[in-house]
Amino acid sequence: MSIVTDAKGNVLLDLITITESDLHTIELDAPLTHALIVVKCQGKFLMMFNKWRSSWELPGGVIEPGESARECVVRELLEETNQNASEIAFKGLMKFHLQPSFHGPERMEFGALYYAELSELDPFIENEEAARIILWDAVSDIGTVAIIDHKLLELV
């Protein structure tokens, strides 16, 4: 079963509902490599424009050694968008079948998905990865949006 496939053949296979504490005890058939966060503010979704991929994406990234998925998503949200969320909810475990990329060969991976709401945005600071951020209604044409990330907005 698959939820959505992007133009490069990367597949979001499943969004598995588990508790965050299960992340430490569940036996996975692939590594947990990254964490993403869906952030809502003023009824819209926070999206960042990724300079490297030239597309709008959700904040998130690779879990560093010794870092929890939650710590990763807090760090990435701040690094990429200059936003701090005081309350972050764990939403589930994403399972992916990924095609070869600069991250590695064809592979299966898991990612942790989080959700937060902000009442207002802090000023954005451009950085090496993100050119800008916007609040998006998930409908308006803003250019290229990562299709898997767009689907995750619907699932949260």
C-alpha cells in the first residue's frame, strides 16, 4: 500500500499511529532517520522554500547522533524558519521507500512526524537551506510544493 509517490519515485508508504514513547521500544525494519513538523499559524501552514531543491517544504531534517526525533524537529524548526514552538505533538511514524539520492542508495526509512500551532511568526532569518517562509492555505499556487509534504498536511 502507498499513500503518495513523488515525481522521483519516492513513496510515502504509511503513517503509523503510535505513541512517541513507542519510538524507543518498537522494532523497525528500517532506520528512523529524520523528523518533520507540520506547523499551523493563523489557520495556515508554515512552509519553507528549500534553496537546494527549489521547492516549498515542511521544516525538518536528519536526526543527528545522540539526538531524539523531538530534539531534531525542534532544532530544525529553529534553524530553518527561526520559529520556536512551545507545545509540539507527536503525530506518528512515516514509512518511506526512497530512491537513490545524495542521502544514499534506494532504501526504506522511517521519519517521525510532529505538529505544532503558533499564534504568530517570529521574523524569518534567511539561512543556507531556507530562502524564505510563508503561511500557506494548501490551495493557492505558490510554485513547486513537495507532493509528499503536501499530503502530510492532509493527514495531520
